[in-house]
Amino acid sequence: MAVYELTLKNGTVQLAVRIGGLKAPLEPAYSGSFRVERNQFIFGDGGNPLTAKFTVNADALTLKDLQGGQCGDIAIWTTKPWTRR
């Protein structure tokens, strides 16, 4: 089981993963910059950013319509809403 944690703070995005469940060590998976334009996140700088439309409800952030990235990114970023802890 893999558990992902997403941190968005001061224009920096960090994605980390715990492979083996909640008690497994936290390992970095992605980091970079981000910005928000209307209802869309733009992750990364340069020629091939990762973009995703988003909605926020209470403590849940839902990403959809992911563009760019690599194989498997859609499943990691968009399968379930991200919940605030």
C-alpha cells in the first residue's frame, strides 16, 4: 500500500510517499514550484508543466483534467481528493 502526502506552501509543491502504509518512512516523490491561475494549478516551470483543474470543498482538494506529467501521474494526483490534516 502506498500513501501519498501533498504539501502546497508559498509557491512550492512537495509530494511524498509512504510505501507500505502510514507507518512506513516518508520518501520524496516530487518537488517544485506551483502557481494558480483561475481554477487551475500549474506545477513546475519551463516548457512542460503539469497542470490540473481543481475544486475545494471544506478540507478536500480535488484535482482533475491533469495534463502533462509522466505515466502514472493521473492515478496519483487525481484518484482521490486530498484531505487537509
